[in-house]
Amino acid sequence: MTINNQPSTINSQAIVIQLSLRAFVCGLIGVLPIIGLVPGLYALFCSMRINRRYAGEWNPAVGYLSWGTALAVLGLGITAVGIPAAILSLELYRL
């Protein structure tokens, strides 16, 4: 939507805020091992999309975006370390 040949920044700001909050919620869910694998990946996807597409936009929800990204990375790390550790502990228990 343009007014006086100027691009609408209100719509893009709303999208940035919405994606930031979505990344935060998915990052929170992403902390859960195994269950949070897909939401954690989606939170990282949202973060990359915001950083690439809306780099110059003012984002009042930047705190939510950074926390969502950090929680998603933490959850993916827990899953990546936790699954092999659980398998290894089950194998050692069988011995």
C-alpha cells in the first residue's frame, strides 16, 4: 500500500514484530528435547528471514527475537547432545 509514492513501512514493521514474537514462542518450545526440534528450526528460520529481509527496519521486538534465537540454539544443542547421551547410557546399562 503506497501513499504519495512512499512504500508503507507500517505493514513491514508489523511483519517484523509478528515474526520476532513467533521466533520467541518457537524458541521457547524449542528448548524441549526432541519435541522442540521443528519449532527450534523454525525459530532460527524466522530469525534469519528477519535479518536478511528486514535489516534496515526498526524492530521494537528485537529482545524477543534475540531470546528466541538463543533458546532455539540452546534447545537444538540439548537435543544434539541429549539423544546420543541417552543412547550411550542405554547401551552401557545393557552391559
